[in-house]
Amino acid sequence: MVKALCDFLMFLTRVTGKIKNLLFWALAYSFCGFCACLVLLKLLWHIIRKPAESFQWTERETLPACLNDTSLGTHCYVRIKESGLRFHYVAAGDRGKPLMLLLHGFPEFWFSWRYQLQEFKCEFRVVAVDLRGYGESDAPVGRENYQLDCLITDIKEIVDSLGYKKCVLIGHDWGGLIAWCFAIYYPEMLNRVIILNCPHPAVFSDYVMRHPSQLIKSSYFFFCQVPWLPEFALTMNDFKVLKYLFTSQSTGIRSKECRMTADEMEAYLYIFSQRGAFSGPLDHFRNVFSSLPLNQNEVVSPTLLLWGEKEGFMEFRMAQLSKSYVRNCFRLHVVPEASHWLQQDQPQLVNRLIWAFLKEGNQ
């Protein structure tokens, strides 16, 4: 009798899980279609009103001076064995020091870590990598080449190819999602993991289904599932959306001292104005719903989660809920007045919090 009851409960759990996944997929693609229709209408209205501006964008040919700033580090390349892809990275600090690996978000590249490259090179070999499909790293053609499993394996192979067995891993935004997943599947390769403005993936996939407010904030996830339209939206009017993300009052960098200079903004425009530059990054998003929920979720590495107080894309409650998936030291710090781009917005405070967390284990 007891065995039969246990078998029934296990069956019920499996069925519930499948129904939950089915609902998630149904919600994801229904909302995807809704978002696509709204954006398409907005784009058509913009094209009708300002046709010349809508189809105007310039491919930058001159490398901005800030991308050749030797104080940030040395430009290097590494080719990994698993896929044969070549990855670009900028490294600062001596080779013999412990590895600190930095993973950027969307729409960014290695340059988003410029303040951290300079700060941590005294004690670490700091490596800011361009993720698969970004910047000078290889960008294989085809959505299937950007599955989450591939991105996680890239990080493992990069660490191995750099000659290390362990690292301190820091990820922001999309790089934060990869860092969470890497901590789940390769805990033996981590000393510590630090996440900036990205909740645990299990929290995100569950929370977005239950909270319409977050569903609306995450609408760009769903819009990015549509072919070619997101690429056009991001390039139209000479990359107006890209400029808006980093400079507007609602989503941009808030600190007056750290607002992007014209040269720094031009660095982003240089990278993303290259032909096909948005295809790889958007294919990251186009695989997210086939990868979530994960088949395991436990993190056993010491974890620091930093959250911008003025984060506009993710609700803070998700940061708090992430603690339940960490079976080790978990620290959550809110960075006052910081936007989504907090390592660029409040670099001094972010760096201090990272140092405190790193020194914590040595006391």
C-alpha cells in the first residue's frame, strides 16, 4: 500500500512537471507573438513618419581609441578544442596569478569590464572575454550553435585552454546566466562565483510565469525569439535603441561621473555596427526557452549577487529568492542608485563589494 502510494506521488510529480513546462512554453510563445505584433506596429509607424531615418545606419570603420587603451590590458585570442572556435579576450595581471574570468551581458562586450580589469589585476590574472558571437570572437552561423549548453562548455574550455583548473567567475546580465549555470554544472572549477543583476535561472523561469509585471519587463526576451525583426529594430535610425539603453534616464547609466563618453559610446557602436554583429547575440536569446527550466539547480560554490537599486529589467524579489538555490555562503548586496549596468555605473562600490567577498574566505 505504501509503495503504491509512493509510486503514485512520483507519477504525479512527473506529470505536474511536464504540465508546468508545457504552460511555460505556451506562455513564452504566445507572449512572443504579442510582443512581435506590438513592436512591428511601432516600427511601421516610425517608418511611415520618418522613412529616411528608419533605414539609416553607418558601419563604423575606425577603431575608437579607448579600445586600444593599453592600461586596460592586452588583446589575446584562444582557440578551444570542443568547437574549434576562436575567442577574443583582454587580459590584465600576471599569468601566474589566480584566474578571474569576466562574462559580459547583452548588448555588451569585453569593454564593459574596463573598471574591473584595472582594479583586480594586482592580485589576479583578469580575463574579460567576448562571448560566442560577440565582438572579435567567432560567430558560427545558425541558431543551434548558441544553445545554453554550448555557451557553458565554452567557459569550461576557455578556463582549460588558459591553463587553469579553477577560477573566480563573474558574470553580468546574460553572462550572469551563464555563470549561474557554470556554477551548477562545474562547481569543481570555481573558487567563487559573483553575479551582477541576474537571478538564478530557476527563479526566473518560475517567477516570470507567476508575475505579470515581470513578464512585461521581460518582453524583450520574447520579442528576440522572432527572426530578423529584432536585428532590424536594433540597427534602425543608426542604432538609436543601443544608444538609448546606455544613455537614457530610464535605462541608462545613472552616475554622472561614469556616464559614457562619446568615445566609449562609439566603442559600442563600432562593435555592433559590423555586418551581422547582432545575429549571434540575439541567437543566445532564441535558445533560452529550450534550455529552461534546467534539469538541476543547486549551487554549492560561495556566491555573491549584486543588484542595482534602479534595475529596470528584473524585479528585486527574484534576487532574494535566488538564495534558496545556494547550498553555501550567499551574499546579496543592493548597489544604491545603480542601474542595470552597475559595474560601469558604480564601479568603485562594486569593486569594494567584490574585494570584501573575495577576502571573506581568507579570514
